[in-house]
Amino acid sequence: MERIWTTDLAAHVGEQVLLQGWLHRLRRLRHVSFLVLRDGRGTAQVVLDDPATAAGLDALPAESVLAVMGEAVAEPQAPGGVELRAARIEVLSRAAEAPPFDMFRPAIRAQLPTMLDHAPLALRHPRQRAIFRLAAATMEGFRAALTERGFTEIQTPKIVGAATEGGANVFRLDYFGRPAYLSQSPQLYKQIMVGVFERVFEVGPVFRAEPHDTPRHINSFTSLDVEQGFITDHHDVMATLSAVLRQILATMAARCGPELALLRLDLPEIPSPIPAIHFSAALELLSERTGEDLRGAPDLAPAHERLLGAWARERYGSDFLFVTGYPTEQRAFYTAPDPARPFYSNAFDLIFRGVELVSGGQRLHRYEDYLATLERRGMPVASFAGYLEAFRHGMPPHGGFAIGLERLLMRLLELPNIREATLFPRDLHRLTP
Amino acid sequence: MERIWTTDLAAHVGEQVLLQGWLHRLRRLRHVSFLVLRDGRGTAQVVLDDPATAAGLDALPAESVLAVMGEAVAEPQAPGGVELRAARIEVLSRAAEAPPFDMFRPAIRAQLPTMLDHAPLALRHPRQRAIFRLAAATMEGFRAALTERGFTEIQTPKIVGAATEGGANVFRLDYFGRPAYLSQSPQLYKQIMVGVFERVFEVGPVFRAEPHDTPRHINSFTSLDVEQGFITDHHDVMATLSAVLRQILATMAARCGPELALLRLDLPEIPSPIPAIHFSAALELLSERTGEDLRGAPDLAPAHERLLGAWARERYGSDFLFVTGYPTEQRAFYTAPDPARPFYSNAFDLIFRGVELVSGGQRLHRYEDYLATLERRGMPVASFAGYLEAFRHGMPPHGGFAIGLERLLMRLLELPNIREATLFPRDLHRLTP
């Protein structure tokens, strides 16, 4: 008999079917028992009329793996309007002990560190795994939007010979007796690859040795990176980012209906276009609103981003707001200045509900501009030899952005801790499981 | 004027168009000059009738970035039957010097180390970049086949607390003062995730500190990993692998017509089903063919794989052959034995044209089997705490496989060195670019 998914049970009413999954819950009543079986997609209620069959499950710890054969029966009282009348139950794999927390409750009743310690089990909970189904939809939507627009997927090295971007926050490793480093971002490689394919993207791990112990920091995360050549300026990049976010949300909606319902998540609307404000105008606005004189401030504080987020909602009804033109010297060395006002850059942040979600911008593309910038910033040209070779041999105007997968999920789901949006988080204290 | 791709030029005959790209080649003849412009997709021939325009390009090094406006004209003599009559050329970015090798020749005339040293430039060559367009199609086809079959994409940690699989060949790193290791494979995590989603896949980097200096070894590669729950045995996994490979080749054919033509690559046929031979039968066959008594051999030597590959071609007309049932003790600790003959395993290799291409198999799924196997092999249970937790709490029969992206491309393209199929290879000697 072909196995069917629990989520397809309603389509098989009146048929003999085979379900397979985990013993999510067993409730023994006087005359009947109910088994909730969980498979990779959902759960199904199984009715055990035969006392011997039910008794046979008594000693079985939750999470044991079962095959259940029986008839799918319409039953208005059952979740989803259908249940399985079990005829035969086979134990495929017996759990060795009961879980350290109840898996059948709407949410796991345990502190986050306990859940993370027991991630192999906690991730099986429908709420937890729903988050990572959304993660998969995010990656799928990201790639689909870019493939459709002629971008080529690349895989760049994670072990690098020089700590090029911010020397302190880098993991060092022993590479056959030589020092090497874990890549903090594919930035330099994706720019090099603009010279090859013009439009590239990458989904991959990045590593940051930041010794911060906060709910927002993890030391490795999944970066969704994009770089695009032959742009006019950063507005082309912002248009690509907007389209990518739109497709990510559309893919979530298409693929993850049950997960969105379970998490009670309403996906935000992305206005077309997303409103934008220049950094200097943002400072004017903030000065007015706060009564402080913020003109000349080098950057936005988190409180300022929150105020701008509230303003975007009030003024445009938008959860999203681009802030463009951050001062050039505040951004990474490869940031392109605004040609008309070089104090300001062609970089942007995308603010979502008052918190920075994505950074990006136009990059420098002329070899001589890189040489001048590296010199001005006191950065060693020799560490950038491969990178600079691309620019020595002709690079078009280009720009890009990076979305942190876990941060995006954390913000969308309004999770209190980024670790909840990370499959097996790595932080200052945690290297396992 | 909207920019068009060189590959779309034929669709715009009679129109004024804008092309953008790199100066691939300039040929100055007495009365006319020809510019070959390369963009992210292809090349186009540009005719320069005006001597002043052509002379203006004389001092421009190859790889300078240009915008060319003019009329698309049908011209039977031109490559692709169409060329651009240039009206105006704008230099977007001037190359600082000429490339160290000619980019316009059918293949770069340089030794591999030189090409790898200059990868940011060499990868721009149409032949080189075609390989990585096939890499992108491989990843796309892999994911599409699995998403369609209900697999969920995951991202597992690349920094791990214990060197679980093969202690010697692991890169060690300093993790906030503690030792940590780079993941050699997502094997243990993808198995854990079978407990969550049943069917999972991952595309990501793996790290092997093998000090081998050969054309087949690199120290980091892209692994296409699959794991599938509720299987009957390894034959279910082999069916999934066959379907995945079929979709990879179909995606290459659909997305990479010009690249396949350029590389003169005929994609292999995948028979349905792929023929399979048991390890013990393979040894019988090899004993017959070689005259050596190979019965009782623990593994297949490369020469034996070549013979089996020739046999599969001769007997089944197939480039592919599954060998199943390798002796259990020769395989990784998590390998499931054949229940009827536990000396043999439910593991397989897929041989392609006489060389192993993919490994996979059914895994152990019972907690007590893991404890017994780890003890028998003298492996420390404590290093596997998180992994074993999954099995303590109920795991279904499952299995999977891993495809090395670069190795697959190397074999399909019959490249002499895996470095040619790796964007920025990392090996015993190479950490840059």
C-alpha cells in the first residue's frame, strides 16, 4: 500500500490508506483511544477502537515511529474533518525514552537554551519546523526572482587567505600550517564575478567572530547575496531588491499556507515602489520630530530608525522604507559616492518596521578609485590583489545587497531571538549540537 | 535606450539598440574595423565604419567596458548572422592594462596555474564561464527535482564542535579560544533533519584537510546533499538519485544550449532504470574478466571500476552503473547492513564511465544499532551526543547521497583537473585569489 501524507488524508475518505510518522500524542479514554500521528508535513488523528491495539502502545514513548493502516473517515469532530480508523499499527522504530518536553502542546514549554540543547528534537515541533519551512521558501523565492532576471548562481570560497573586511571579527584557522580565515561575506568575490556573468547571486554561510552575546547576534549565518552589473546607480539595485522581497513573500504564501496559519503570520505588503528618503532629509525630519539638532550626524541610531519606520507607516502606510545616501566614509571602502555630492554615498539601507533589514548600494568600479580609497583608509593594497585584478581589467558600474536569512525571518516573525530562526545556531557559547 | 543582450541582437534587426559589455577583440583593417563586444551572455560583432571612432579605440586595452549604440543589421558573414553598425561608442570603464593572455582565442593559451592565479580575468573567457553556467544549472536542476518531490532545503552548521567523521582530515579553528572544526559534510545534520522534515537537501561548502596534491583533490567543494526518510531500502534512494540526475541534465539542456555547443558537450543518456550490480556479483564478473581471484576483496580498485564501466556500456549501453552492497565494514559507521546478509551493506556507488560519481545508501536508524556500531569501531559516543539524540527519540528508516558539484562537472566535461570546475579552488598550495 502506497503511503500518503497526513495532509492528504481528506482526499482519501472511504479508502484504506497507510500513514507513517511519529507518535505525537496518545490519549487513552475509557472506550476509545486517540493517537495523533505527525509526519513530515502535518498531523492526523487516528482512532483506536480496539483496546488491545491501544494497550500495545501504552509502553511506547512519544516520538516512536509508526506505520498506521486503516480507513480514512470523514468526522466533523476531528481536526481537518477527517480521521483514520486504525486497523493495524506497526512500530517501525521505538523511541528509547520520553522527550524532555511535551511535543504535543501548541508550543514547547521550555526555555530557549533547553530547546537549543535539544534542537534535534525541538525542531520537530510543528511551530519550530514551520519557521524553517519559511526559511526554505525564502531561499526558493530569492533564487527564482534572480534566475528569472538573468542572474547566475555562484559558490565562492569560504576559506580566504586574508582578513580583508574588518580584521578583528574574523575566525582564524590553520590551513596546512599557514594562517587562513573564514570568509565574512562573499562581497569581494561576487563583485569579481560581475566581470564574468554581470549578474550573480549566492546563498551560503558567512562567519563573523563578533564576541557579542545578544539576542540579535550569531556567529555564522546564511547570507543571500546579490550583485548586478551595468546599473545606472543604486536605484537599479533597490528595484532588484524590491522584486526579490516580493517574490520571497509570494513564495512563502504559495508554499507555506499551513505554516503561516500555524504561526498566525500576516505577511507584510510591499508597496510599489517602496518609499525612499535621503539620509540628509531623514536627519532634517528627525531633527524636527525629536527637537534635537541631528544635521551633520554621521549615522542613524536605532531610535532614529524606529522613528523613521513609524513615519513611513504614517506617511505611506508602508512597513518598508529605503534610506539612501549614508555618508560615504561611514560605509565599507567599496561604496560608491554620489557623483554630485561625494560626501553622501550611493548606498542604502532598507528599514523594515523601524529596524534595518538589508544593506546595499552601488560600488566603486574604477581601479584608480579603489587604489585611492584603500590608501586614504590605510588599508593594505596587497591583501586585495585578486579583487583589484578584476578592476584593473575593466569593470562596469555595479551594485548589490545582502539579506541575512535568519535576520529576515526573525523580523518577519517578530521572534525575540535570532537563534529561534537558526537551525543549529553558533554563538559565543554554543558549538553544539 | 534600453540595453539589450548580445544574444538577443538577431531579434532586433533594423532597430537602433544599445549593447554594453567588454572589449573582447578589436581588429583594424584598412577600410573598416571590427569590434567584438562580450557581455554577460555572449558576444556580438560590431562594425566600425567611421575611421575616427575606430582610431579612438586603438589605445584602449582589451577588457575595457563599453556602451555601443547603433543599428542591428542582418549580415550573413557575421557570427550569428547579425552585426551592429556602430553609431556611437562610450567608454564606461577603461582597463588599466592589457590582459596577461589573449581573451579572444577559442581557449586561453596559458597553463592552469597561470589561469588560476588570474581567475578574476580567466573566468571571463567564454569557455571558462560556460563551465560555471553549467554549475548553476546543476544546482537549479538538483533543487527543482527535490522540491517537486517534497524535500525541504536546509542550511546546517559549517563550524562544528567535534571532528566526528575522520579526525585527521579536518581543519581546526580557534572558536573564541576553544578548538572547533570545519564541517567535512552535512551528513549528521541532514540525518537529524529527517526527524523534522523527512526529506531534506542542502547545497553548501564542505571542507577536507586532505594533504593530497592531485588533479582530483581540492580542499573545499560544494556538496549537493540529500536525505530521505521512510524508505524501504537503498533502492528508494537510488530512484531519487536517478531522478535528480535526470533533472540536472534536463536543466543543463534547457538553460545552457549555447554553453553546451561551445564546449561541444553531448549530455549522457540516463537509462531508466540505471542498471545495478551487487558488489559480490561484480567481484565474480571481475574475477572472470581479469583472471584474478577477486572474491573476498574488500573494495573495488579504480581499475575494477573502469572495467565495470566498460561492462555496463557493452551490456546495457549505459554510461551509468550502480554497484550496491559494498561490505558494511568498509563504509562509514552509519551505513545500514543488508538485513539478509549483514556482511554486505545497503550502500551504493554510482559509477559513471568507469569512475565513482556519487556515494549513498541506507543508514542505520535504531539508537541501539548506533551505540553498538560506535563501540565496535572504537568511536567516542560523547562526540555524537546531538546526533544520537535524534535516534534516541525515534527515527524512521532513511538514506541519502551526496554529489560533489565540481566532481560531477569534471566528469561530465571530462576535464583533466577538478580545479577547472571550481570557481576559486582551495588546495594544498592555493588560498588565493
